[in-house]
Amino acid sequence: MENERQSSNTPSRPDAQGAGVSTQEAENSKMEPRRKAWYFQKKVLIPIALLIIAGLAVFWYWDTYLRGYVSTDDAYIAGNRVAISSKMLGRITELTVDEGDTVRKDQFLAQLDTSDLHAQRMQAASNLKYAQENSTLMQVNLSLAQEDFNRAEVQYKSKIIPQEQYDHARQALDRARAQYNVALAQIKTAKSQIIIVETNLANAHITAPFSGIIAKRWVMAGDVVQPAQPIFTVYDTKNIWVEANFDETKISSIRLNDPVQISVDAYSAQKFEGHVYQIGAAAASQFSLIPPNNASGNFTKVAQRVPFKISIKQVNSGSSDSPSSLLPGMSVTVKVRVAGE
């Protein structure tokens, strides 16, 4: 009897397993909507949200940095440049500066050999001395001829000498006067020759036309240079600007004095600004070595570039870099704030 009671009070094992399975199915059925919601958020909502954020970012960037601006990276820093050359043929005996040196206005840069010029100066001085002595002699001859003519004139009027002798005296006076004038002209020629030699001596002493930096040295001491052959190339770094070439389709809205934002590749952390102060009168292609000729039958239209000059100044002047450290030829990017936009 006791065994029967125990068996009747103890639940059967298969029934317990069935109840466990039913509970697991119920929990799974409750988790299924959550999984579907998470799948929907992961596959649909998150990409849509990311696209919206990206679109807002693009719109913000366009509205802040692109709208109302005309930009180009076809721009560089330019400055006044001069090629220092000799005005005459000569051998270089001395160079006092080299590439990268800073020079001042009228600073001595190079010296040409002047030994031939000194010899020419001595020769010109001798010619001047000879012309002066010859002028004195011709003046004496003129005085004698004048006296002879005066006597001959009195004697001719008194019927003492014939017409022929009187004519000879007059011709001698004219000859002496002409010789004296020639002597005076020789003095002027000799003095002019001395001035020419002195000028060449001064030209042999080559100086800087303005303050700047030696960008290039083209010759060495001992080289023989021809007239107008470059010896140095000097840039005036105190007077620099930005030369930007804008596409012709973008220049219709650019006006003089429009503000410009300037980014120099060499100083990415620095901020520069300026304004448009000159608009080119022709496309840059017109100043090329061989301007394009579009009269041929295989014409292909290419957008041209128009040069603009832009002033430049530094905004954050507290930095160690200053506009004086900007060198001609550096690449820049410019953004012109178009008026009325």
C-alpha cells in the first residue's frame, strides 16, 4: 500500500519534460518580435540615419565653405623679379653673394675685369692732353692769320698788294679758324671718351637695384659674360602678391576688391587673406611662347584661364611665420568671396 501511495504522489518524468518544452517555446515566441525590431533597426533605420547625417554634413560644408565662393588651386605667389646682368663684355673677377643671400639696395654684388678699361682711360687722358695742346697751337696760328689778314686788307685798300695776295691772306685766315674749331672739337671728343670709359668702369661694379633675395646665381667667378647675360636673379620679397588663374566660366561674378581667403601649401596652419586688385586683360594663353591658333579645322574648345592679382596679408600675425617668409613660386589655394552671393 505504501508503494502505491508513493507511486501515485510522484509525477511522471515525461510530463515534466513536456512542461519544460512548453515554457521554452513561450519564451521564444516572446523574443521573436524583439529580434525582428532589432533586425529592422540594423538593416534599415541605421543606414537611413547615417545617410541623413552624411547629407547634413555635406550640406553644411557646402553652405559654409563653397556657396558664395569661387576657388582655384591654379595659383602661386609672385613678386617683382629682376635679372642682374652686365652692360658690356667682360670677365667676372669677384662675386660677393650667393644663392639665398639677402641683399640691400645698392649693395656690391659682382666685379668685372677693368684692366682694359684703365688702359683706355689712360689713352683717353693722353688724347685729351694732345687735343688741348693742339688747340693752343691752332689758336696761335689763328691769331697770326688774323694779323696777316688785317695787314693784307689795309694794303689791298691802299693798292699796295694785288687781289691775289689779299685772297691768299683771307683763305689762310679761314683755314686757321677751321683748324682751331677742329682742335676744340677734338677736346670735346677726348672728354667724351673719358666719360665713356668712366661709365664703363662704373658699370663694371655691379650693385643691387633693390633690396631682396638672390634666387639664382647663373655664372661663376672667371666666366666671361656677354652684354645682357644674367649674373643673378633677385626677387623683391617685400612686394609680393598672389597670381591666380581662374577658369573663364567662373569669372563673371568676380569683382575688384572682392575679399579672398588664401591657403599657402607651405604654411597650412597659417591663415592669409587679401582682395582682388587687378583683373587680367587677356587669357593667360595669349602670353605663351606660341599662342594657340584655333583657325584650323580640327578645333577643340578648351576653357581658358584668366589671371587675377590678389594682395596678401597674414591674419594670425602672432605666429613665427610672416608674409616676408613667403617666397615667389609657392603654391597656394584661393577662395574669392563673390559679391552679392
